[in-house]
Amino acid sequence: MNETRLFVLAALARRGPMHGHQIRRDARVDRADLWSRVKPGSLYSALHRMADEGLIRPIRTEQEGALPARTVYEITTEGLRELRALRDEALTEVDIRPDPVDLALAAAADLDRDLLRGYLEDRITTLRARTARIGHQLDRQWPDQSPADDLIADHARIRIQAEIDWHEKVLANIDKLTPPR
């Protein structure tokens, strides 16, 4: 599943012709990094690849003042078909990826208990910071925020909370995992 491709095609289908800077700004405004693996920096190369594949086409070049010239793209009929296929794939694919922490935990029997505790506490701190970041971002409404956006944010928060809960469970059972000092 190519999330960047799905994001770009959906943006062009929903909002009409845009240049790469507008799509990148939309990714930032929509906070795509909070709920997807879309990286704003990868959007330009994705635009070029999709144009080469006939999924989008350049329709004009714009230049405002001293800003660089920007190519405006629109989605093609083939791009709309690809969008539907990607969307269907994303809605039917259940992607719960293995977390490398599980492998590390399985190999941690000889690890000092306090060191393992520190790693786990650091991970919990990072997860809580991510939850706070989502909450902070969502406290500020953005243009065109929809009920779907709220559900997506809830999904992200619930998943992170599940991770926090699991890490706390591991901490509660740490004595069973590592030998005493």
C-alpha cells in the first residue's frame, strides 16, 4: 500500500488541480504525519512518478513574483481508477505490523533489569508525548475538519494508549523477564 500515492490522488480528486506546494501544505495542514506514513518531502517525487505513469497530468505552470515556477497537476481518469483501487486496498487490508520491541524483548533475558526498565520507561514517555502532540494538534481546528478526521484522530490515540498499556504491563512483569542484579 503506497500511502503517499493514495494521499496525492485523493487530494487532487477532492480539491481539484493543485501544484506540489499546495499538496505538501495540505499534508501539513491535515496533519497527515499523525495518522499516516505520508512524508511531505516525498510528495514531489511521487508527483513526477505519477505523471510519468499517466495517473496525473500537468495542466499549467504558475509563477508568482520571485517564487519558483510551479506545475499544477490534475488527476486523470486512470488516476481515479488507481485512487479507487488504493482506497479499496487500504480499507480491506488489516496492517498490524510486528514491532521490533517484541523481538528485542524476546532477546532481553540477559539484560540488566534496571536498564530494561529504563528503556521501557523511555518508550512510555515517547508514546505519551505522541499522545500529547495529537491532542495539542487537535485542539486547534483546521480548515475542512470533518467527522472522519475526528475518528482518525481517535484511532491514533486509542492505538497509542494500547501501546502504553502494554508497556506498563511489561514493566509490571519485569521481574519475570530478567535475572536479578
